[in-house]
Amino acid sequence: MSASTMSGVELGFVEAIDEKWKLLSHYFPSKVGGRPAWLVLNPLPTADDIRCGICGKPCTFLLQIYAPLDEHERCFHRTIFLFVCRDPHCSKANDSRNVKAFRCQLGKINDFYSSEPPDESCFDSTVSHPKADDHQPLCRVCGCSGPKTCARCHRAAYCSKEHQTLDWKTGHKRVCSADPEGGNSTSSSYSVTYLFPEYELVMEEEVELGGEEPEKSEAEKMREYKEYLTAFQEKGSLLADEDASNDLDKMATATDIDREFRKFKKRVNLEPNQVLRYQRGCEPLWVSADHIPSADDLPKCSCGGERKFEFQVMPQLLYHLKVDDVGASLDWGVLAVYTCSESCQPHNDGYQQEFVWKQDFSTDTKKT
Ligand SMILES: [Zn+2]
Ligand SMILES: [Zn+2]
Ligand SMILES: [Zn+2]
Ligand SMILES: [Zn+2]
């Protein structure tokens, strides 16, 4: 009989949530989709900070993870936010310019929240709760800082020209000026057109099973590899490409299959629904031996500190985002987030941009 041990990795899973109030800022949530529940309520990242490095359009909020650190008082609260460009054309292999990461943190005594933990048993809507739009207007579309306003009604706020245009076309045109109250009420129609579906991100520790698995035959490994790729990439760019799928058929022997990929699959099979792996200071679980960063590839933080790995977003999350389009889709194998090893205090006590490394499934596992 084999023993099971905790691996030290925290796994993230998405869960539908009815009590949406539990995802508000003062509950310090980890969540996927919807609008960001900002931790530091002011200053927020600017619209320019959040623009895609490829097309220049605003990125969409992907997820946030609440990750306080015991070693620093300034990190009593600490959250990392990820944004990604929705445009599938910006999803290029092994290129992370379409993803943005921001870290912020607060001491136990801070300007925004009580030092007492929030009451999680019920939500009192008669009390006003700390939120970012008490400090600055938020964009009606994306929930980021919205310094621009509609020129006609001067009420509706936006992060950017792009979101003002989007809002105008999807409903503001009808209510602008017509509704003296409703100028800045947020519309639910965005959840369909722009925001990702909202989930709670629940963390659990990974359990590793001891003992060695019997070695599989080469044919078996090949079959599993194909199944795996098909499952993840069904409507994605990889297998929509005829050549790529023929390539898979032509792969000579399973010894060509990337060893990193087999390691990845074996590990993920312990908990196939994981969407995130958190293990600060350790190594990501790579999907391929190609495109793994060396120390030189990881830029130092603006404080001069080294960056180290903190967590990775798994390709399973793509399922829950409902972004698949025929022939083109947002895609990744690993989104590895590297943060300042000192978790230094960000400029103006706001948000520090951190570094993301993107690794995709290898389409060329055939070595000559
Ligand atoms: Zn883009
Ligand atoms: Zn916006
Ligand atoms: Zn207006
Ligand atoms: Zn730093």
C-alpha cells in the first residue's frame, strides 16, 4: 500500500457562487472573471498599464489570488491580479505580451479596511463597505480606473476610448441623457460581451500518491498524448491546423514525446480539474521542455530584487472562460507568474507590475 503526502502545492479550482457578495473587496477574495475586486482601492493601475502589449487594446480581467505573506507585516493582505487580451490574434505561441500581472499589498492597519476579519455569515447591505469607486470613478465596462467620462451626460465613466465605444454600441446610446439617474449604473449585458464568467477560486492542498506507477507502453503513451491534446485544444488553434494534427499522426515513436509533457500530465491527473497551481519560490510545472526561462530571462523588479515563481495558471481554466471560437482562441499551456522575492512596497502604495512567462504546448515534439 502506498502512502500519500502533501506536495506543498496549493491547487486552485473554480466554483460557481450564488453569494456574489463574498467576492467583494472587503472579503479579500480569490476569484476568476467578472470585474476585479481591488484590494488597494486607490491608486489603481492606469488604463495604459493594462493595455495589451500586442494590439494596444485594454486587457480583460482574468483572475485574482489572495496570497498574504507571513514574513512581512506589509503583506498582511496581498493580492495578485491577472489581465489578458481577449483578442485571439494576440495569443501567440510562447509570447506573454497579451498578459499583465499586478501585485498589491496592505498591512493589518491600513487606510481601507478594518483590522477585524469580515463577517462571512451574512451580508449587511445597509452598511457601506469599502470599495474602489468611493475613491475614483470606475469604468462601466471593465471595472478598472475610469478617468474619462461620456461627453454628453458627463456621468458614465470609462478607462479608455475603446470601452466608451463598446458601451455606446451596447446600450449607453439609448440611456445617455435620457435617464438622469442611470448614467453610471453598470449593465449586466457586458458579462456576455466582454467580461469572463465569474467564479470563486477555491484553494486546496495537492495530495501526492506515493509509490511508482508501472511503466506504460510506448503506444499507450502516444495514445494518451493525443487524447490530452485533443481534449485541451479541441477548438483551439493547435488542432484546427491540419498540418499539426497530421504531424501528430506521423510522430515516429513515443520516445519523441516530450518528457516534460509526460511529467505534466501525470501530475495534473492527480486533480484533473485544477485551474491554478500556487507554490511561491518553487518551480512551475512545465508542459514542454521548450521555452523554459533561464535566470537571465526573468527581469529584476524595479526595487532591484530578483523575481521568483509564485503561481501558474493551467490550461483547464480556458474551458471555464467560454472563449472558444472556431479556428482561433485564447490559448496557453502555462502562464507562470514571477513576483518580487522581497514583495517590495509598490510605488505610491499602489500596484506593482510583475512578470508573466507563457509556455504553450509544443506542436513539434518530433526531434530529428
Ligand atoms: Zn491584444
Ligand atoms: Zn474599461
Ligand atoms: Zn452618456
Ligand atoms: Zn521589488
